[in-house]
Amino acid sequence: MTPFDGGRMPTNSHLQRGAQRRMATMFLLAAAIGGGALAGRTALPAQTSTAASTPQVSSATGETSASSYAWPVKPFDRQHPVRGSFGDPRSIFRGNPTLRGLMTSRCACSYHQGIDVSAPDGTDVYPVRSGVARIVTPDWVEVDSEGGNAFQYWHIHAAVKVGDHVQARQTVLGQILRGSEHVHLTELQNGKPTNPLAPGHIGPYVDSTTPRVSAITFRAQDAGPDLLPEYLRGNVEIVAAAGDTPTLPVPGKWNGLPVTPSKLTYHVDAYPSGQTMVAETTAMDVGRDLPGTSDMWHTYARGTRMNMVQMGVHRYWYQPGVYLFKLATSFDTHRLKDGVYRITATAWDTAGNHSSTSQIINVHNRKTWLEK
């Protein structure tokens, strides 16, 4: 079966320099990703929303970050639509298109290790930095630069050979393959994938959209049903459904489909007093690097699927992805006295745009609670 995006998709590469050649782990996966809403409890209105409207700003210093390299397609100094983000889940489920299949079947799943830059088929692709072509395959090229830096360009018909010296903005690496409608860009620093959308990397890049948390839900186990927020006890998994909108509209089939945030945080306070019970905690952060494990389910909860997911032998066209993040895998409610609390989850992008959503919960660990 030919993937909808026209080729194989890089997911997690653990790549080394020197005598060992870099080889990427490849899955038959489609591009793009989304933050669909999770059916279940209705969360309270967002508590905060902050949007950046200028070039990326460091949340630590407040200073605007200059880009270190341009885009891989012309015009080099103009921002292009990004239809797939760093750290997005990539998923092909082996089971049938049922809730049980989605929640329990085997899955060819991994993190997306780069970004997907939207461009027409046949578009010339150029190196973002000068270097040497170290790997050339029928559908991707790797260029090594100085300082332990390397870049991979996927879904292109290569026009260079191994050993060729290539020049940024001048050498044509190849053309985007028919049916791909994008070039996938992976940035490697000392063999590890790095987020190209982080401040100080690709540019110009301005992000004016704000990621959203659409729901906060609870489970006794990852593949289990939702628990009522009115009655939580023991250890629970806390799950946030979240997504973001590409800052530039994506043309073609991926138009209107969402991408994932770069970071999720949460905190717990007593309600209505507001007393902090659990301080702000980072649950997921791919703002610069991928998680230390290649296991996608370390970050994402079951029920997650990519845009236009494949389940069994079929793709489900135009269906937006659903992105469920584990805020806590085993939150012990015994940390809290029986009572009413508010959990607030915040979704962030690499530019610092963020918004929050809250959910009221009731904790009842007392054994006699259900007795008359």
C-alpha cells in the first residue's frame, strides 16, 4: 500500500558519526498530526491565553531569537507552512477500526523526529547549511556540517551523490517526490534529533497561534475507560487532550488539520481556596529535544492517533488526529485529603504562546464514603 503522503516517514533515528553510518528507523506512516477533542468530561473555560505575534521570543530572557539557518525551499527567507511538528506521534494500528482496536492493538508508533515543510511536488530542495552529502538513498539525503550538526531531507528524488560538497541556498539536493507535497526536515546535533522550530534554529519563523487543552480526563489504567471526576480514588492516570493550529494555512489535503503543542504542564490546587497542592509540573517537553525513550506511549495516552490514521489495512482520510498526553501516569490521590480540587493543564508552543484549561475533581479515598 502506498502511503497518502507518497513515501516512508522518518520517526526516531539514533544516529552516530564516524565509522558507523547513520541509518534511520522507517515506518510506513503518513504525515501530519492533530489535537482532536477527547470525548468525555467537559473542562472549565480556559484560565489563561497568551499569544506571541512577533518572531520567536525566549521565555527565559524575553529576547527575540535570530534564526541560524533558512528554509530548505525557495524563497529561503520567507516562512513556509509546517504541517507536521517535532514530537508528533506517528501511528499505524494493526487492529480493526474499533475502540478496542485503537486502545489495545499493536501499533507501529513513534515520535516524529523533524518537521514537515509543505511545498508542491517537484519543488527543488536545498541544504539549509553547507556540508557533505554522507547518505543518499532513493528518497532521502543526509548532509553533515561542522560542529556535530547534520540535516536529513526526506521525500525527495536525490540529485547529489555521496561525498558531494553542497552549498546552502545553491546546491539542489533533489526534488519533492510525486504525491508527497512536503519535504521532511530532521536536524541532528551530535546524532540526536533537535527541534527545528526551537528559537535560534529555522527562520524566519513567527508563531501567532495558541495551543489549546480541550479536555482533562482520568483513567485507572492507560487502556481503561474514563473515570468520573466526581469520584476519584487511589492511583489514577491524568490525561489532557491538546492540539495546536499551524501558524500558516497548509494547502491541499492537510488543510485545517492540527499539530501538537511542544510542552504540557499542570498543577493542582484546592478548590475554591486556591491553595497549591501540586506545584507546576512539566509532563511533556519537546521544545528542543525528544524524550529520552523512543516509546511513544511514554508521552501519549492510548486513544492517540495521527491525522488520517491507518487502522488495519485502511487509512481514514481527512480525519483529524487526536492527541492525548499523560500529565501523570500514576497520580496517587492519597496525597490529597478527601475533598474538592482543581487540576489546570497548560499547553505551550516553542514561541511561548500558551493557554490553560481546568477540571474540578472530587477525591474520596475514605472506605465508608459509599455507605448509607
